[in-house]
Amino acid sequence: MTVETKERVFAASIDAAGHIRSADEPILRLQHAAGGDPHGPLAVPPIASVARLARRLGVLIARPLLIGGTDHDVRIWLRAAPTADGVDLQISEWLETPHSDRGHDALRAAEIALADAGTEWRTDAQMCFVGAGPDADFAPAGSAFFDAFAGDAPGRSQLCEAVTAHRPFFSLCARGGTHGQHWLLSGHPLFDADGAFLGYHGKALPTGEDDNGAAEAPSAPAVQGVVLPDFGKRIDVALRQPLGRIVANAETISGQIEGPLRADYAGYAADIANAGRHLMELVDDLADLQAIDRPDFKVASEDVDLADLARRAAGLLSMRAADRHIRVDAPSADESLPAVGEFRRILQIIVNLLSNAIRYSPEHSTVWVRVDVEGGRAVLVVADQGHGIAPENQERIFDKFERLGRDDVSGSGLGLYISRRLARAMKGDLRVESAPGQGARFILTLPLRTAG
């Protein structure tokens, strides 16, 4: 059973050495579960990492965190504010999810939600529809999920309970649409890398019955005949949780939370954590690769502000850039550039371009993000001061698994391939301009939104 304490805020105070001075009981329970002393060093790796970063940078840091446990996970929103002699912590949005809740039934629900049968739908974090298949008359863009399914149906209460708890659900009956059609709904929650809730993705299968009792021809096979998703989607579901635990446990060992450890052993654990994170990125990329290489792959057509998306991407990567003393020069707050494309896919492209620029730029350099209108198209440019790319390699970098001989473990060689495919699916493009020793300029073009 999921445990929520979203209305409460828990506090703790950490001294300059990272020891707990005071803490509310739920935080002390986390400390105990991590093997720490109530007045010893903060032993919960994700919280301790953010606290150290806030103190080192001297700025308030607020972010969602996912803390893995042996029998349940905890999702929280953490605010870490540096003080003259330590760090003050505030934790809200506390959500505990037992692992048993996400076992076989959760895996089955996620598989069915991603299966070929049924009409696809998707919501944002506020549970408003952001996309749906052509047969989904229940889901006009921007409408609320529970407004669409306002009618009584046997599964409505279970549906409300599952969505409120951000849990997967499978084949629950709901009634909605212009004709009061009965639907079997399956869906699974989406979270970002830090555990923040992004919305739901699922399928709706008509039952062939409406409010007047009339039978309709089903637009998809019965649930029992659903074809489960292919290998790319299955590994995304099956590998993410065990990999997350490997990374969390390896970070605990390398941080020597439970006591001193030989330096070489701590180094081995750090290598395991880095390899685990690399595999998580590869799982993400493979799932995207599976989707975009399908002949029926489509993206949503939404009105977006390209300058706003650039500022969001820069904000998401600000800590990574600060760690390498790299300045990201994003569009100013008063800049705006209307374009057309899918919000989350455009953000994904910009984050990938910025992440590459930060990764391969020298320390103490600058990465620029600029937006403009050229030839009736909306244009975003990410420019760095790195080593540059030779002319003969400027198309190769957009190939699958192409890393141009880099021997570091970071990156899968799929990011630019996926980004270009996404850009072209949105009727845009992605190209590079560069010369050895002169940095690189990655140029994203998208349709310009016109008035009216």
C-alpha cells in the first residue's frame, strides 16, 4: 500500500561537517534505514549529496529525489538551504511505495499500456491530456483526465485511487466521450530521472457498449488478444528498477556511509555506480530508438516557446555545468520564439545538445544557446568552445552508436541520432557547423508558429 504525507513538511539541520544536529522523525527513520546514527553523518546518499552541493555552491537547491530501500522506495521534494555553519533541509511531497506494489502486476500493466491494441493517450503532471490517438473522442488537448471520465463505471473508484497514488492500472472500466462510450483503460505513470511525476501514458480499449446500451463495433482486439510490446519497451520496464538499485547500493559503498573502506574497494564501487548510470542512459536511449524507428511513429503538434524551452533545459543542467565551471548563456527572460512541435521532445533534443556541449567543452568555458528566425523557420543554436568536429565526421556523428572513437564510458552514441529523427518527425531538422579547434554549433530548426 502506498503511503503519502504530501501535506506535511519535515525539517533537519546539518552542521558544517555533515552531521545531523536535529531532524524530524521520518528523516531519522531514513537515517536509520541507511545504517546511520541519529547524530552522526547524514547517511542517505541522495540527500547528503544535495546538502554537500548546496553548501559548496552557497545557493539554495530544490529538487525531487528518489530514495531506494530494501522493501519500499521514497519519493520526496527536497530544499537544501546553506547557512553560516551548515545546511537546513526541508522535505515535502513524501511518497512511500512498497516494492510489492510494483511487482508482476505493475509490469503487466505497463506492458498492456504500451501494447499495440487500443487508442493511445497521454497526460501531463496536472493530469490534463496532451496527446491522444485519432479515435479518442474523450481526450481533447488540455481537457482534464477525470472530466473526460466523469460517468459512473465499475472501475472508476479504483482508477481514481491508482492515479492519486501515481500507480499503474490495468483494464479498469471508465465511461466517457461524446457518446458515453465504455472504455477499458490501462496506464502507467511517467517519472523523470530524479523521480518527479511527469504524467501518465496508456491505452484505451472500447468495450463496444455505450450509455444507450447499444453495441458498437470494437475498434481494437479484445484485451486477451493484445500483442505485448517488443523487446525495446520490455527491457525499459524490466531493467530500470534493478539498475537503479545497483547504482544506489554502489554509491552507498563508494561513499563509505557504513564505515571506512579500503580506497581501492571504494573506487571499484564508484566504477560500478558510473557503469550503472551509463546502462540506465542506454536503456532510455534504446526505448526511444525502438519508438522512433517504427514506421508509424508520430509526434504531437503543439504551440511552444523555443526560448522558454531553452531556458528550461539550461536550468536542468545548471548543476552539471557548475561542477565543470562552465557557464551556460541561455536566452534572456524577455525573449520568446513561437514554434510548432512536441513540447517534451523538443526539450529532450535541447537537453541532449546542451549535455554534449557541457561534457566535451573545456572547463571554465562558455556554452551559448541562441534562438532566432531564419528563412521563415524557428532556429535554436547550441554553440560551444570545444575541440570542434572535422568536416568528414559531421554527418557520421548523427549515425547510430557513433562516438567517433571516444574511449570514455559516457554516452551511448544514440543521442544525436535520436535528436535528428525527432526533429525531422516534427518537420524540422538538426545539423552541425564546425571546424577543428573552433568549437561546434548545433542548429535545430522547427516550423515557425504563425499568428491565427
